[in-house]
Amino acid sequence: MNRPKDLRHASELVGIAPDAEYRATFTDRFGAEGTDLIRAFNWSIIPIVAGIGIGVTWAAKRGLPVNSTLAFAYVALGGIIGAMIFGGGALLFILSVSRGAGEGFGAFVQPQGEYERDYSREDSLVARGDVAGAVASFENIAAAEPENLEVRLRAAELYRKSSAFEDAARLYREVQSKAERSRDDVHASLRLIDLYLAWPENEGRSMRELKRLIDKYPGTEIEKRSRAALANLKRERFPEVVT
């Protein structure tokens, strides 16, 4: 990529005249990798000097003249070994630390597999009083994303607040049918029960939902709590059916 061209384009966006004398630097051309290479080179200087020193020591122990070819070879070999072993190790360390830290922070900010869709547009429509527009947007998303349970729950809540009980119930039942986790199924069921209790002439359907949970999750805490809720509901709202 031609970096100066990118800079001219960016400067046009912010209204700053480009510097005609600008020359791309090493880090401009190589980015983060260029910075890592510079750091690795700086870290390698001492190991290279140490390697050269070892080469000189080798040559001195063998009694070689300083200006001899073999002595020069020892010195060069020491420098190369220092650069390869210690300098290379420094490069690997820097790359592993810088890349690992970056990837670790990225995973912390946005863990893989936990992406959450942003509904700020729909929320802003609701805030402006355009509930119909928000619901229509939710429905479009739901149609495009069959497995998206959250968008159905959001739309159902808006339908419920607008007294569009049929549409709210439809979406709660969709969540029930698509839920792979018991907590999603139970959440939709409880919202549907609340809906039925607020829906004239449909209060009795709330008991049917509790019985569904009892039958679907036998021997679990869900069954236990559903039985208790059903008993309380019968006693408080439907005393005529208490047995």
C-alpha cells in the first residue's frame, strides 16, 4: 500500500493540507511489525557485541594474530551466533508478548462467540415514540435471523406494551420452539404467562403454560417451582379449579 497516498486522502477528510516533503518512515511502511523489528534490533545489539567478544576470546586462546583470516572468522562467527541465538530469541519474545497481549486484550474486549447485536437504532425509535417503526425493524431482523431469540423477545415486549397481545404471544411461542437452553424456554414461558394474565379472557391459558413446564422438565427445579406457581395461581386467581 502506498502510505503517502493514504495520508493525502486522510488529510483531505480532515481539511489539512498534505506535506509535500513528507517521506514515509520505516514504521509507516511496516506498521506494528516495523516497530517490533526495531525493538528486536535494539535488543540484539548487546548480544551481537557479546558474541563478537566471545569470538575475540576464542581467537586469543588459539594464539591467532589479530589480522589473520581465521581470527576474523572467529569474531564474525561469534557475532552471527550472538545475533541468531540471542537476537532471534529477543525477536520471538517481543513478537509473542506484543501479539499475545494484543490478542488477549481483544478477546477480553470482545470474546469470540459472544457477539451481541446492537439494537441502538430500534431503541432510539422507541425513545422518539415510533414504536411501530421499532417493531417493524425487529420483525425484519427476526425474519433474516431465524435463530435470534433476543430480537423476538424485544419485539414481543413492544407488542405487549402496545396491547398487540396476539403478536406478542406469537413471538413468545417462537422463542419456546427455537430455544435450545431451558432458561430461554422458561423465560419465554414466564413472559407468556404474564401476558395471558393481563389479556382479558385468556387468563386460564397461563395455567396451561405452567403445566407444559411441569411436563417438559420432570424431576427438576423447574418442575418444582412450576408446581408451586400453579398451586398459587389456582388459589389466588382460579379458586374454582382448586382440587
